[in-house]
Amino acid sequence: MQPSRQPSTDSPANTANRTLWILLAACVLVSFVVALWPKAKKEVSHESTNSVSASGSRGAARSSDVGRTFAPRRQADLAPKLGAEEIVARKLSQFARGRRKIAHDFADHLKIPVPPEVDQLFDALETGRWDDAKAQFKALEELRRAASGSEALCDLWPVIQDAYGAAEQAHLWPAQLLLDYGHSVLDALSPGMVYLGGTDAGRWIPELLNDTSDGEQHIMLMQNALADNSYLDYLGFRYGGRLNTLSNGDHQRAFQDFIADVQKRFLHDQRFPDEPRQLRPGEAVIVGDGRVQVSGQPAVMAVNEVLLQNLLQKNPEMHFAIEESFSLPSTYANAAPLGPLIELRTPGGADALTAESAAQSLAYWNAAVQPLLSDPVASTSSEVLQTYSREIAAQANLFAANSLPAQAEQGYRVATQLFPADPQTATAYANLLIAQDHLADAAQVANNALAAAPDNKQAQDLAQRVARLQAGGK
């Protein structure tokens, strides 16, 4: 039977910019597809304390406590009789059991069966059989995308992906570093705060620890998945009693608003070719047969950004913290650093972010980066380095959007030094330098990114664009 809706796989940018959510609406198709490529897990032979942590208090994390290391609240996770790998293995088994129960409860709610292949995946995840789990997940992905894929599989996909995503991150990350990173996020959250993950690690590692540890069970969301109807149904089922979730009507309105905006910008570029283009880089538009088709990563994130704003408006009294995978400029008003995260709608409003608080955030990152670079395990893990680099760059984006260019430049510099192969961070850094007419410095940033990722099209485009500007072009 043809599935009634096709949810997408939210794989945010990590290692190879892996964010994908396939979006369908009556009048528009927005698509962005990148595959997941799990890597061999590195063995952990060292013991360490949290290299990056944050206070459980919002105010403390933004003021004098920025840059300090805090003892994790969830001490049970670091039991001295267990090694990091055994802790993570036990948590994965517990997490898989929990997600299996949610899958069956959700299926009962939807009055649909749980396909037997789904239970087979959970069997593999619960018993730690990674190779079997990976093969079964790939088979389920192919079945879900096929014309004969079951509607039940599509509906249950968000919870299936939750279980697999956490296991994949445990396979990619050294165990102690995974625990350190997850605690750095959870310890930054104040009571009652909603967490919005972005990157693969930023979504599933905190969620794994959140759902298997003592302490408050925070609401954990994925901002890159909000444009998926199946994911919205899943959120409503899980958190409908704690959060005003988004509806399919919100979803449709977000698409309609986005398409209207794209059409306006597309017509401008057609009518005024000598003026600066309004379509965003990477935003491809096809108009034909009375229909507008938009594809590309910027299009996906634009819809998610609209829906995130809708979610914030529906929950005016709740506090939100975000781990950003892609820049979401509309969230930067009244936002401020919160340890490794960004707090949205801070109690201090526009006064929460100042040159002083930005400097404190930079001190936090300078203190955090050195242990990573000096650790022989962390310094050779692209997953670890890129995740931290993205979080530093996200705060630099925040500084740049709030007229703090010097602090933004410092943040971008640290982020690109930590992981120069990320063209998204390099592009943001280069754009800041171009706006200041520092073309030679922008060229150096672009060339460094290209040298680190020579096959990446975004890095290639950035280097070419800066070269044209240096030559006097546009």
C-alpha cells in the first residue's frame, strides 16, 4: 500500500553534513537527502572528567560561571565500578527497551500494527548487536521509501530513528567523550527547560542520557524534523500533556508562507538580475505546471525555522535551549549563550547578550577546546571535533547577528581551528570578514576549508566566490 505520508530521516550535519528531511505538501516539494555512513568505533583507553560542562542555573551559565567545569548532577551515570563503555552499553540497552515500548504504545494509539521487522531491530539494539542493527535499519529505510512500504512503518519512523540514532552515535563516539558531552548539555538545562537538538550528536547523545539517568526528564525535540508530519504526530503523542505541540495545520501554513516568500524572491531575481539575488545560496526553485518546487538545505531549514517560531509562540511561558545545526537567524533576538547551548527568549531579553557575556562565553570555549586538542582520542575524532566546532560557531552566529563582530570573529576562529573541514562554519566566518572588507582574510578562511574538504561543493563555491570578490567581481 502506498504510504499516506513519507517522513524523512533527520540526520543533521555531522562529519558529512548529514541532515535530511524529505518534505511533502500539496503545492510544494522540498527535498534534501544525505546518507548516513557510520564509522568504526574508536576504543577508549583513558578516564577523564567532564571536559565541557555547564551550570544547571541559567544565570550562572551566562555570567561568572562561564568557562568553569561543574560536577554533573546525574552522578549515577558515572558509577566508579563501571567503565565508560559498559555505562554506555547499559544505557543503550535501556534506551532501546524504552523506545520499543513507546513504539508499541504509539502504534496502539494510532491503531496500527508494529511490523515484525521493527521488533527485530529493537532486539538487535537491546542486545548490542550493532552490525545486525545497522543492516536491519538500512533494510527498513529501503522498505519505507519503496512504493510498497507500509503506512505503519512510516508512522512509526520517528521512534525507530530515535532508537537507531542513539546507537549510531554510541558507535561513532568514544564512550567517555560521549558521556562528557551529554552531561555538558544536560547540566546546562534548568528545571523545566525544553531542549532542541540539532546535530546528530546534539540530538541523540543528550536524549540517550536524559532518558536513562536520574534527574528530570526534559522534553527533547529535534528542530530539523519539525516539517515532518509524522514527527509532529510523534511529538503530540509523547509530549502533548506537557507542551503545546504543532498541528498539521501549522505545518501546512508554514509551507504556504514559505512558498509565498520564495515566489516573491524568485520573481525579484528574474525581474532585477542586476540587483543582489534574494534567493539564498543552495536554494533551487523550479516553476512549472502551476506549481513551485523548492529544493536544497536552506529551503528545508527555512520551513523548520518557521515552525520553530510557531512552537515558541504556542508555549510563551516555557524556556527553550537550542543546540544549533544550521543558523536560525529569527531565533537570535533575546537569545544568549547557555554553556555550550543558546537559550532562547532569555529572561533578560535584549540585555542578556552583551560584549561582556559574549567574552565570558568565549572564555568558556577556550577552556573547553584545549582538553579536546590535547586528548589523543578526541583530537582524532571528526565526530567529536565537528560537534563542538558547530556549537562554538552557533554562538558566533548569535554574536554576529547582535552587532558583536569582534566576538563573532573570535568564535569563528576557534571553531575553524578545531574543525577546519566544516564549510558551513567557514562560510559564516568568511561572510563576516567580507562584510568588513577583509577579503584577504576571507580568502584564507575559504582556502583552509577547501584544503580540509577538497571535494565539498560548498567549500568549492565559497573559495570561488571569495576569489571573484578579490578580482573585483560580484
